[in-house]
Amino acid sequence: MQDFIVIARIQGRVQGVSFRAWTRDHARRLGLTGWVRNEPDGSVRAMIAGPRGSVERMLDHLNDGPPAARVDAVQSEVQESADFPRDFSILG
């Protein structure tokens, strides 16, 4: 399995519902690295890096979100990069 990076944009009721902490915790459990942040438009953006199968599982989790969230859409694209983050963190 080759490591790769995905950038995901999650839309819906995803701010103010602990979505970033939930995402960080799930990503770390799956052994993934990257970051998650709130966007000015009310969405959440995440960069997820790791083995393909684990990243795909994380994308499945993002479609559900934490209990208080309502996920309307998850858009993702694979990024070409050789710089993999060392941990999973919450930005700003």
C-alpha cells in the first residue's frame, strides 16, 4: 500500500459541533497524519495522509461525523506531494 494525501471539504452543520476534535481523534486511531480546520464559509477542510485503505476509511467516517453534526457533502481530491506531516493536528 502506497501512502498518499487527500484534501477533503466537508459541508453541512460541521462547525461548533466538535467536528475538528472528532476528526483528529479518528485520524490518529487510524494511524493517519494531516490537519483539520474550519473555513470562513462554514465548511471544514482536512488534509489526510497515510495508507490508501486507512484514508478511504477516514473519508467514510467524515460522511457521518460526530453525533451533533449533519454532513451534507464530502468532496475530496488526491494531492501529489512528497511532504507527509508527522502528526494530525487542528489548525486555527
